[in-house]
Amino acid sequence: MNKQLIDQITNAIKSVMPTDQEVYPLHTPKFQGNEWKYMKDCIDSTWVSSVGKYVDQFEKELAAYTGVKRAIAVTNGTAALHLSLIVTGVQPGDEVLIPSLSFVATANAVTYCQATPHFVDCDQKTLGINVKKLFAYLETNTFVKQGQLYNKHTNNRISTIVPMHTFGHPVDMDELLELAKQFDLKVVEDAAEGLGSFYKGKHVGSFGDTAALSFNGNKVITTGGGGAVLTNDETLADRAKHLSTVAKVPHQWEYIHDEIGFNYRMPNINAALGCAQLEQIPLFLEKKRNLAYQYNKVIKSIEGIEFFTEKEHNHSNYWLNAILLDDPDINLRNEIIQRLHKEKILVRPIWKPLNELVMYQNCPRMDLSVSKDLNERIINLPSNVWE
């Protein structure tokens, strides 16, 4: 039975792949616009480091595209998330609510703040935070003191919640913002995978106090490395920018720093690449959504699996396409992955739940049964922008 299912899945996925390639990576960048032109201009000007016209241009265009007041370009998505947490008010000793199914950077950024990840379960419908389940958990396991939320079991303050828009599929932000308001939590969106995704017509990353984007080489657009802090709060934006430039006080020649900052500013040469990529995002998104449509078309007739599609009110960038087994079966999941790799189709499983990683095994958590279930069912498919 498994062999028949694996054959069906393999043949369906191969039918969507272009025929002119030997290997089908999970996700690679596409350079077909003004990348060389802008980067050469940057090199010719000698302004290649963290100051230059392309940094300013990229930040302005990114803010305009995502619908926020400010965007601060930084070296990578992890740096963006780290700064977002700091300026939003995460303090040493705090606990921060994050999904157990996320890339490790979500937990690492919390730890960089000398805070503790507090793992919460995921939702079958969105793959993001399970808001209803979390509400019930917080009702039972927290208390309020002087207007702030505390963990009954550790007595640590719970200050912040980090919704992560998994594979570009938006979390139900209305529900999440209502929960945050009721429990007086700050909201930092991990929108690393979300550029080009919208919830009820608003771009993800525009709902929280702050948000983080990533422009790694495998994202919808790339700056090589790179990330950005998004916010509608000018004060938070100014502090994020200040901290990202090693907290240097502006002066014509003196080196004066007024707090411990970080060397996180995006270099001008990376921003030049980003400007060219951002010009092409409508085309990239069109092609990615078309690929998702093709996958769904060939997979929906196969019994035993489903293709994960955007939900009502959501407009996904389909950054990474995913199939889900009907039932959790990690052995079958791995057999499918192994077979597809033999066919040079480089699929992957979703991340191992963060609470299972050795450095995070002792962190506080709620029941994570849905996350475990999803981990044993999800396989990501190649999601390149093909011609």
C-alpha cells in the first residue's frame, strides 16, 4: 500500500517539474532583472557597506510595499527578530510565547535577549499558533500581577507573543490580536517567510508592534543574506535603527555610543540586490501561486495526502509548498522523502519541534500534540520560480 502511494506522489510531483533540469532544489533565487546593473553601480560608487543610497531606497520601497510606516534593513532575519524583540520590550528573565513548529531562529532570538522561549501548540488550519487552545492554556496557567502576565509555575513574566506565518500562510491575526489584548501581551510577528502574503487585505508584519522579514537566498526575494524590522511606531523604528548601527550617536567625526548596540545594518551592496528583486515581486508571486495551483491539481486526486492551501481571508505567497499525510506516520513521511531524493527532487520535512532540540528541552510549554502530529505529516515540495 505504501509503495503504491509513494509511486503516486512521486509521479504527481514529477509531472509538475520542468523537464530541463537534473536536480530540483527546494528553493533557489531568481536573478533576471536589474541585479547586475544596480550592484555594478554600487561597486562603481565604492559605497558597498552599511551606508548608501540603495539602503535608503530599499527601506522606503519595502515599507511602501508592506504598508508600514518604517522598515529597517539589517543583515539577516534573525537579527531582525532579535531587534524586534528588544525594542518591543522583552527583558532578561521574561518568557516569550512562540510556536514549537518554527525555524530555530525564532527561539534563538528570544534567547539572545536572555529571555526564555515558552512553546505553544499549532493549528491544523493555519500551521501557525493555535489561538483557541492557547487562550484556554493561559486562563489556567497564568496570573496577573500589577497589570502584567506571569507563569504560575515559574513566576516569570510572560511579556510577548510571536506569531510565525508558516511557509507564508498567515496566522489568524484577528484572534491572535484579541488574545494579546486580553492578556496584555506585546506582538512581534515572525514574518520571515511572509513577504507577499496578506491577511484580510493587509500585509503580514503590519499587525504587531514590530515584525521581522528575511531575505535569505531561499526566500521570495533575496538580498544574499538580509532581513528587515517592520513597524508602524516611529519611536520603535528609530531605536531599532540606532541599535542596528552599534548605537553610534550621529557626529561628524567622534565615536560616541550611548548603549550596547549591534553591527546589524544591511550593506549597501545587498540592498542594491534587494531593490532589483523587489521590482520583480509581482512576477515572482504570480509564478509561485501558479506552481501551487499545479501541485494542488495533481495531488488532490491522491487518497492519503492533501496539498496545503491558503485559507479564507488569506492570500499566501506560497513560499514553500507543502503536502500533508492524512495520518501521522513519520516512517512513511521519511520513505516518501527518501524516494523523492532518489529522483533528485529535494523535498524536506518540516522543522523538528523546537522543544525537542537539546538546548530547549527544559523550556516551559503547553500540550504540543498538534505540533507533533504535523511534524510527522508535512513534506515541503520544491517551490522555485520556474519559467
